[in-house]
Amino acid sequence: MHTYETLMVAVVDGIATITLNRPHVRNAISLRMVEELHELLDILEQDTTVKVLIFTGAGSTFISGGDLEEFLSVRGEEAYPRLRKVGDLLDRLDAFSKPTIAMINGTAIGGGCEFAASCHFRLASNAAKIGFVQIGMHITTGWGGGSRLLSKLSEGQALTLLLTGERLDAKRAKELGFVDDCFPPEELDAKVHAFAQSIATQPLEGIQAYLRLLGWKRAGIHETERVEMEIRQCTGMWGSEPHLSVVQQFLGKSK
């Protein structure tokens, strides 16, 4: 695995744990970090030994947002290319072919929430503070996080988070549906990795097949067509050597 300037990466038992490593600026996302994440995703997407990705932050912060020094150096239309670069990264995460987990170990504010929203799962420390605070800064979500939130939650729940800009604790974020589960800080890492391991023990072909189902739904394909695509997908896997091996083992035990 490469050495990165803004990331730390560990791969163990099919789980890649990616730590966003800019603690001196509370893990603010820089353009360099975006480039390194793209590079890393290229590698992890092709690595058949990796089945699950976990994202977390160094120190006591998950992600504080975008690097203000970089993003506030431009205004108006000049800001678009930079916002779009991060938006492209989060688009890629949102559609990634392997499950992604945001392990929210601390503060996730503004862009930090947008990053978390692009992951398949969000598991948080009880000590985390979470907020789509952009409205109070006289802007909106700028990396696609608002649109993703409106797709993931009910309109009322999503708008509550977006329109109030309130900073929530993890328990309240779970009640609203943004966080899937929350744990005491000292248990977070073990709980998240145990969940990731329960996925990583499954065959990669099946994991990616189910994520394709999600992709078809998000693409707006009618359910009737998706059902047909699902059946055909299973047909392509039916009777494979791994499938027959498991079935024969099951039949042998049941006799």
C-alpha cells in the first residue's frame, strides 16, 4: 500500500480502515486529500481481498469540513471547480462497489456530514457532535450532501437537519435517521470493526451484487424491471463451484 500525506491506511482481514489524517486542522478536507482518496479508491476497488471500507478521523474529530484556507481563496463561480472536485469524490463514494462505513469518532460538521452521508453506513461515538451547519454560514451543502440526505431520510427529517443547522449529539442524529447506531467512545472501534467483519466474512461477489441492487434503485429503475435484473443476476451465480460446494456441504450435514 502507498504512503499518503493526508491518510493512514490499514488493511486487516478484508477490512480497509482509512484514517483522514490532518488533525492540525481537524481533518479538514483539502484538494490533496481528495486526490489521495481517489488514488486509494482505485487501489481498493481492484483489490479482491478488500471487502469493506471504514473511514474515520485522526484525533477527536471526524471531519470538520473543507479546508477554509483553500476553499475561501476563491469566490462565486471560481469556487465551482473546487466544490465539484469534492462532489465528484463523494459521488464516487456514494456509488462505490464495496460497502463503506463512516466511523464518526468525533465532531462531524458541515462537509463532515456530507462525507458521512455519502457512505453506506454511519456509526458514531456517543461523544460525537453532528451538524449540517452550512445554512448558518450563509451557504448550503456544496458537495451534494443535501440531495443525498433528502434521498436517505424522509423530507421532514432531512429538512430538519438542513434548515435548522442544529448541532446534534449522536443519539438525536440516530433518532432522526442520519446515524445508524451509536456507541460509547471506548467501544466504537470494536463495534464498527465487528460489524464490518460480519460483512467481510461473506463472498465479495454477493456483496457487490447486493450493492448493484441498491444502484439500480437509486438510478430510478422501476421495481418490476429491478426484480427481473435481480433474478438474472442470481441466475448467473447459480450452480457455480462455490455455490455447489456450500450446498453439498449443507446436504451432507443434514443427512
